Amino acid sequence: MANLEQLLKQQSELAKQIEETRASQRQSAIDQIKELMAAHQLRPEDLGGTAARKKGTTGKKVAAKYRDPSTGDSWSGRGLQPKWLKAALSGGKKKLTDFAV
């Protein structure tokens, strides 16, 4: 019966073989797809994947809705409230509308 050390070594070797085989098969599939696309004069846009989609609003800046007049820090109103706003609101003296731009 094999001891733990030998089994772990086998496991490591098998994991390496699996990864090499996966990479080889992946590259083979990519090459095959490229050949078919060239033969039929296809572009990525023709396949209807992400390359065919128009860019949306992802990553675009949004105008600030709230600003701290003393520091100039701003917040668009999206996502979590920033620390400066939480701290100002926790005092209870100000409301969110007091920071509106």
C-alpha cells in the first residue's frame, strides 16, 4: 500500500498532466475555430458574442449629486455612502438633502 507522501506526489503529477492536456486541447480548439472563421470569412461580430454588443454605460463617470462644501468631496449617489457623508449624517445635525449639488 502506498504511503501518503507517494499519493500526494501522484496527485501533483496528475494535476500537472491534467492542466497540460487541458491547455493543449484548448489551443487545438482555438486553432480549429480560427481556421473555420478564415475559411468562411467570419468576424467575431458575426458570431453575436460580446464583440458584437455596443458599449453601454459601464465605466462612465456619473455626475456628483452630493458634495461636502467644506472639503469638496463628492458622491454620485451610487454605491455605498462614503465615510465623509456617513460621519456628517451620524451627527444628526444635517440631512442628505443638505449636501445636494
